[in-house]
Amino acid sequence: LDVMIMKFNKGIIGYDAVVEMDKFGVRPLPPEELIQYCTANPSHQKQKPLASLKTITWNGYLYSLLLSFGDAGRRMSAVPYTCIFKDMCRFPVVLK
């Protein structure tokens, strides 16, 4: 996959980000591909959080996968799909 990193430079809600991605003809990496990407490119995860906007269903709610790096090392979190992703978040995407 030829992965590109998309950044909005503002806070954005998950579904609004997907609409913007559609305008550029790209799609977010699903959780499985995001994990593979971060495994192959760990330095990218250390720079800023990376988010997958493809949803994970858990207990009837939709979540997005967020991979980041902190004092304890690499982190993987599930965040509500409707949350506002801060401007520091980046979104790995590929062409549709």
C-alpha cells in the first residue's frame, strides 16, 4: 500500500473527516491496516497520534482506533467515533 498521511490542522469529528477524505479520493486505513502500518513504521507512531476512521463496534457503540506513543511506550486506544480528533491527530489514507 502507498500510504499517505492526512492532517486537517483543526479539530474534526470522525464522520466529517471521512467526508473530506472522499473529496480527495482517499479512504482511511481500517484498524487492521493501521496496526500493520505502525508495525512496519514505528517512528511514525512516535511522532503524533495516528487514527483509523473505520469503525470498530463494541457493546453497540462505534469506535475508532487511535495509536499513539507516550511515556509508557506505544499505545492503542479505542475512541468514540463521534469524538473530536484534535488538530495533532493524523490519518493514514490510501487512494480508493
